[in-house]
Amino acid sequence: MPNETKWPKPVTTQTDEQRRISDDWMQYFHQICDSRFSAVAKFNHQYVVDHSPGGFLSTLDVGAGLGEHLNYEQLDAKQRAAYVALELRKNMANVIRQQWPTIQVCEADCQKRMPFQDGHFDRVVAIHVLEHLPNLPSFLTEAYRLLNKQRGRLLVVIPCEGGLGYSLGRRFMSKRIFEQRYNLSYEPLIAAEHVNKADEILKELKRLFVSENTCFFPLRVPSVQLNLCIGLTLKPRPSAEKFTLLVTRRGCSSSTFRPALESDSRSSSFRLGLRPKIEMDDH
């Protein structure tokens, strides 16, 4: 199909020095975000708090950074014990362990199968994460698997990547800070990190989830071009479950399974535009 995004997207190969700078920058940016970008940070985290399902117990915080989202939560002892912070970068995961010793920390790639049972979590939280994932459908399929299908919710905040407002804001804020700190161009790093645009992410979310709430920031006008961020509250599509289970059992990739779905106009997956589970590593 024309304009259909092909997944997974190519991954930029980085040198050891580029990876060192990337890890240092991400940790530094998380450290300064609340103070330098306080209005945006407050929206990012408060949106999740305000739209969490009532009576939730377990949380998977994907791409947890330095664990700063926990500063906005009012969790009891049971909720803290059932809180998993998932972070790929070792330097940032170690900070979470030091600052939040009562929660669980898992170093893993969210685009691969994670070591949790089906339907384990009441919340999967992803704050400024989806734009980084070259295999976004793989993560969304895994989030679908991990969420409780009755009460579970995927709580997402994404930047308006590809929009005019976000591009201008980045030019005068994070770009300037990065180039002053490292005396390097910001463009190669952000091109390697932000691989997905907002429109691509929104389209992919619809395949397995139904939106219960969408909130644009700061203007509240539903426009990617005019805003900086979008918060979304999503529940799993009941009709998607049989396809994710089928593909998981067969061990098929999405490219193998999709033609059968798309060739049958009577299929609910065709009508809803659902993407079946893609191939992931088994544990």
C-alpha cells in the first residue's frame, strides 16, 4: 500500500563514542527536564496519573528513564511493590535502583518478549518512548499481551514529532543545550533516536487499542502541527486478541501472516485495520 510504514525500520549503527554520548545525553536530559521544561514535564507525568484506571495495582513503566515519573505518583506499599521500571540503558537503570529501592527494575528491550505473564499489568506506561522504537508494532503487541484485558490501560505520552510547533521548540531548547554541552551537531543524534513521527504512532496504536481519551498540549486543539505533546489513554481491542494469540502460537512474522488477513474483506482485522503479533524472541 502507498505510504504504508515498513516495520521494523532500519537501525542506525553507532560508534562506541556516539553511544557513550547518547547515553550521557539521555541521562542528563532526564536530570534537567523537570527544571528546564517544567510545564511539559508536568503534563507528561500528570496526564498518566490523572487517567490511570481506578484501583490499579501493577504497573510497567516502559523506558522509565531515571524513575522520575514516580515523583508524581501517590502509591501505597502494594502498588510500589508491583511497580516495574523497565529501562534499556544500564546507567539509567542503576540510578533508578539507587533512588527507588522498593520497586522492581528490569533492564530489557521492550521491543522483545518481556519476562512477564499474559495479562499481568493493570497499567503499561510509556512517556516519550514510542518515538524511539524502530520496531514499534512489536512493543505494542507485547503491551497488548501484558495488559489485563478488562481493566488494563496503556497510558502514552508522545511528542508531536514531525509537527511545526515541536520542531521549532526543539531547535531553541534541547538542540541548543546538546550542542553547547558536546560541541557537536544535534541532528545525527535526534535522527537516530526519534525514528517515528506522531502520525505513524497514532496510526499504529489503532491496530490493537481503542482510545478512551486524547489530550493535546499545550493548545488542546487536536493538531500535531500546533502542539508539543499528545497524551492518550488506550484500552485493548477485544477483537484483536484472537489474532495475537494465533500468530504467537504459529510463530509467524507479521509479513507472513498479513496477506491472509488483508485478502479477506470479511475479516474483522481487515475492517479494523489490526496488525497481528509480529515475531519476537522467545524466553
